[in-house]
Amino acid sequence: MLKNSNTTRIRKQMVAIISVFLILVTTISYIALFEVYAEGVTPVVPKKAPPVSASSYMVMSGSTSEKVASKHADRKMQPGKITMLMTAMVVLDNMYDDRELKNTVETGNTIAEYGDTFKEGESASVGDLLNAMLVGGDVQAAELLAKYSASSRDIFVNEMNSKCMELGLMDTMFTNASGRYDIAAYSTAADLAVITQAAYRYQAVKDALAKKNVTIAVVEKKKKKPREIEFISTDPLLTGNEKTGYEYVKGGILGLVDEKVNSAQFAAISTKDDMQMVVVLMDSAKENSAREAISLFEYADLKVTKNTIVKKGKLAGHARVRGGAVTRVPAYTETKGFAYVPPEGSDSLIQTQVAMMDDLVAPLEKGDKVGEFRIYVADELKGTVDLIIKEDVPEGWFPSRYYISNTASIVICALLLLLMLFLLRVGHVKRRRAKRREAMRRAKIRELARIQLEIDEDRARREWDATGYEEMPPRTTDIRKESISEGADTNGRRSGRR
């Protein structure tokens, strides 16, 4: 009986040990398979883009300008509030520097027709108006910026269309700065994708689009206390919940072409694994815009070509900073850089260029943009990578205004001090030598005086009269006179004889 119980207990222990062993082996196998899948297995790429309700759309890589997917992308339609991205670019292009963001713009009576956000007589800064336009899609803010940036509304619109020509866009025509419906205005999903890509290269646009909400201060002349206005981002991917939000989105702008019609124009940009993607939906149902944009982003991530040109964190050059404790700072790539070459091309068409900003003024913070790493394919700009700094740059001393760093100032001061000490030493040596020469001259005079004194004393001792010497002409003079007289007589006798 005891033997059977021991055998049973041993069997149970063996079964438990084998079970634990099998569980461990299974777990390790699953982990190994997962790692192999993650490293070596390529996900299956769908053959077709997901269906969307938008009349037209464009999915483009913001990093390489590769057109990943599209539907009627060249169809001319109302640009809607995506127009505000072009407005922001023109305003920023017309600014002298970033200090203009603090300038204020007053609301006039002609702006009242565009909405009731800003009342007549109220003023707001240019930076706040940019946030109100890009975050909240405010029409009045766009018109106020156009008024501030150009002498007239028509001139500003002409500048917008000139910017389109600069970007090589031939299927776009703007008639206002806010994107309000106008039968003469038109654009395409393909052109608006390029506009979104270009606008995102501006740091002010990049910062504004990333905000879920923003509060600005509006000042009225008669009231000292400013009035605050809050704007919520129009981008549903940024403000949405778990179903409508997208973790890789960096910002976007959405607006209805007509408030009476549920037809929205939506442009959004995302970054996943350093690859930037742009999605533009035209005439999409507002409630479907977020879901459709997410499906296109996910499809594009599998479809896009990822040919890495430059790695993240690479030292690309040095930027000059005016007024900083350091006036020459290293610049590093913020993300990876990619390039797309069409199948009929070759990698020899790829060229790169480093362009540093020439208006950098301290102080700067870690992560600030100081330049761009530009990628060209067949001499055409296809993508950029921001160049950033990895350390803060505080304000420097007065010489830093002339690009002389604090360290260089210390070195220059030290050299000037050494030069001054050297000149003082040279002057001191010259003065010592002059004093020595003067002392030697005086010593020589004293020696001559001493010798003369000894002579005088010797004469006095011998009782010589100095006056006697003066009355008696020197013997040499007598001899000379005698010689002259004798010569004259001799000549006279000789002439007489003749």
C-alpha cells in the first residue's frame, strides 16, 4: 500500500515537471517566432487602397513626395479651409523676422462681415491670429492676417497665387485668404497635398498644427483687461477618441465648404517611423473624414518606399547664431531622411544639400530648428529633414552681436591683455635704456669735469699762469707764418731774376 502511494506521488511530480517544461518551451518558441516576424517578415501589402467616400483624395509621402495612392486627384474643386495653409506661408514669407509675431493687428469694420470672433476695435498679435486660423480655422483671423501682411486684399491674393507658381502648382487659383466659397476659386487634391507638405516646413505652422487647443488674448482700446478666446483644433485625428484619433498624426485642418452641406475638405499630416505622410480628402462626409484618413495612413505606411538616405541624429553641419554665448552650434538631423526614385530612374539622380538658417538669434532652446537637410531627385526638391540643436544657446555678451562667442571674447581679451603687457614692457625697457644712457652721459660729463679739475689743480700746484698761455701764441702758428713769409720772398726773388 505504501509502495503504491509513493509511486503515485512520483508520477504526479514528473507530470508537473513535464508540464512546466512544455509551457516554458512553448513560451520561448512564441517569443522566438515573434522576433523573427518582427525582424524578417514583411507584412502583406493590400493590392488596392481602402474605399473612401471622398470625391477625390491624395496620399503622398511628405518625406519623399512619392504619390502613394489617389482618386481623381486632378479634379478641380473648392479648396476650403485648407487655403489657410497657403495664407500662413505667405504671411510668414512677408515677415522680416519672428519678432513680427508680437505685432498687433486691429479689427476694422470691414472684417465684421467675416464673423463675430473679433469685434471692431479689438486687436490681437500676429502669432495669436496664426494660432486662431490654423488651430480653430477662424475666417476672421485669416482675413486680419491678409490685411496685416499686404497693403490690400487683392495684392495678398496675388501673392498666394504667385506662391503656387513657385511650388509648381498649375491647377490652383485662390480668390481669398480664408477659403470661403467662391466660384472662381479651385484646387486639386494633388496640389493641396503639396501645399500641406510645404506649409509643414515652417516652424510656426508646425507648432500651431500640433496644438489640440489654444487660448489667445484680445485687447480692446477702452478696456485694460484682455478678453480670452479658446479655439479647439479642427483636426478630428488630433482631438478624437480611441476610435477617431490617430497616435501618429502631427496636425491637420478641416472645414466645410458650405455650412449647409455636409461636405468637408480635410488635410492631415502624420509621422510614423520618421516617414512623413500627407492625406488630403476632398468633399468627404465630415463624420467619415477621421476614419477614412486613418485607413489611408495605414495603407500608405505599408505601400510607401522607404529608401533611407540619412540617419537620425547625424551631424550635418554648423549654424551661426547671433547674440549667443556660442555663435557656432552643431546641427543634427531630427529624423531619418528618405528618397524615392521612380522605377525608370537610378540612385545617381539623388542629391543632398544642407541649408542653414541665416537669421538665427539667441536665445535658442534644445530641439529648435536651425536648418534643413534637403533631398533632391533630378534637381527637384522632394523632401527635407529638419536640422536641430541638442543644447540650449543662452544669450551672450555684447561682442556676440557680431558673432563673437563668449569663449572667443575671453581669448581676445587675454590676447589684448598680453599685447598691452608686452607694450608696457617694451616701453619700460626703453625708459630704462634712456635713463641708463642719460646716466652714462652725466657720468662722462662728471669724469671730464674731474679730469679738468685735476688739470687745473696740477697747474695751480706748479704756479702756472693761465693768462700767460693766452698772451703767448702757439708755436705752431709762428712756424706757419714764417713759412708763408719765406715762401713769398722766394717767389719775389725768382720773378725778379726773370
